[in-house]
Amino acid sequence: MSKRGMSLIFIATLMASVSGATFAAAPSGGAPGGGGGGGGDFGGAARDPAADYRKGIESLQAGKFKDADRAFSYVLEAAPKDSNVWMLQGMAKAGNKDLKGAQKAYEKSIQYNDKNIDAHRELGVTYAKTNQGPKAQKELDALKAKADACKDACADAAKLKASINALQGAISGTSAELSRPSLMFASVAEGDNAYNAAVSLINEKRYDEALAALDTAKSVFGPHPDVLTYIGYTYRKMGQYDQAEKFYTEALSVAPNHKPATEYFGELKVERGDLAGAKKLLAKLDTLCTYACPEEQELRRWIDQAEKRS
């Protein structure tokens, strides 16, 4: 992993109350192959999706559902396949009494990530509220199947149990107000801690735990390119190249000129034997870097070494 420091400098733009906060994590190991994000460069993006995401969370917490819906719509323009954002937009629409719109958002959330427990629960509750009993039962069965597979041994056991109880109550008409996903109350500091923990876990090659920590950071900060790039890097170290490419691509969709994502995507292409693709990304870095920058130099080194081996 690169020894370059990493800094998600977008914190000040997200919450004025913590405008002096920053968080950074310098990888401690010397693992080859580059690292995660760093730099918070949204160059080329018309808006800052991470800032819109946090505004959406704050509006949702404050009961300003129209504002939340609008903010999440902006995020989805940059990250249209983000399951968590679709789920949150569904909650905003539900708060605004738009159950039809909420249903569509929850269905999209599950389409992009069937493991999203919150989305399954909220969709089932919405079906129950709109007298779609068979569909509500289908979501309940899906949650029960996940709980059976979990068998009280996984990190989601408690959430699954609570979600099943909530949905059963909604179907029977006896449920109280549902508690919202804990991520709505997660602070920037908690996201900061999760991100830093992920760096240490990656250095220790504890990749599954690192992904869980990065997922927490993503829940707090939304689709920030640094977080997405580091998720991609983790999958890359696990040998899951398709997943790695998915997150590098998403990072560049959010921030087309993000130099770390461009570099690490180029390194992935080298690893996959696509030197032509890697050279295209190197050319992009040559354009982005007025003077030689670390990302351009490192990707060039990767390409040169690959050509010497061939």
C-alpha cells in the first residue's frame, strides 16, 4: 500500500458545526499495489454528492422530508445504483406521505443490494400500509430467510430480529412507530473512526472487517470518492477484481477527475493485463497533473514494470 497520507477534506463542507474537523489515516504497511483514496478531489462534478448526502440526512432527522428528498435526488444523479441512498430517499418520500414514491425507491434499493435489511423492512411496511398483503409477506419471508442463514452468529442478527418484529407488527396492524436505521444518528466522528479503523484493518489484511468499517463510513458520508476508492482497493486485495472495478468506476462517476481513483483503477487494469486501458488512465493523469504528481508517477511505474516483464 502506498505510504501517501490520506485525508478526507470534505468534512468542513458537510457540517458547519464541525468545520474544523478533519480525519486522516496514513497506511502503516508497505503492501504493494497502491492504497485507497485521499485528497477528496471532486473535480469535474457539478455538485458535491457527499455534501448533498449529509444535507439529506440532516433534513431527514429534522423532519424536513421535501428537502431530504431533493438532496438524495441530487446524490442519485451521481450515484444512481447506491442502494443506501435509494432507501433513504424512500424514507424521505414516506415522511412526505408519498407511499407510492417510497415503494419505488425501496424496490430500487433492493434491486441494487438485496442484502439491505433496512430496505426490505421499509418496503414490507409500505406494502402493509398500502394493503398489499402478499407482497408484505414476501418481504417478511425474505427477512426470515436471512435470519435463518445468520443463526444469531452474524453482525446483523439483532437488526434482523428487530426488523422481523417490526414488519410482523405492521402486517398485523399492531406496530408502533418504527425506529429508524442507526446510521441516521451516526456522527461525523463515528464515520471518521470507522474510516481510520478500516485503514488499520487493511494493513492487517483483515479485509472482511475493513469492508464492514468502510460500509459504516459510507453510511455516514455517502458516496464520497475516497471511501469508494478504498472499498475498491479492499476488494482488489481480496482478488475480487469485478467488485474492485465496480467501486473504482463509481468513484469516478461521482468525481471524474479524482486522481487516486484514476491511479488505482489503472493499477487494476495492469493487474488484469489491460495495458492499453491503463495507459488511457495514465494519459488522463498527465492531463490532470499540471506538474508530476504522485498518482501519475506511481501508475507510470506500474506500466513500465509490466512492459519489462512482457
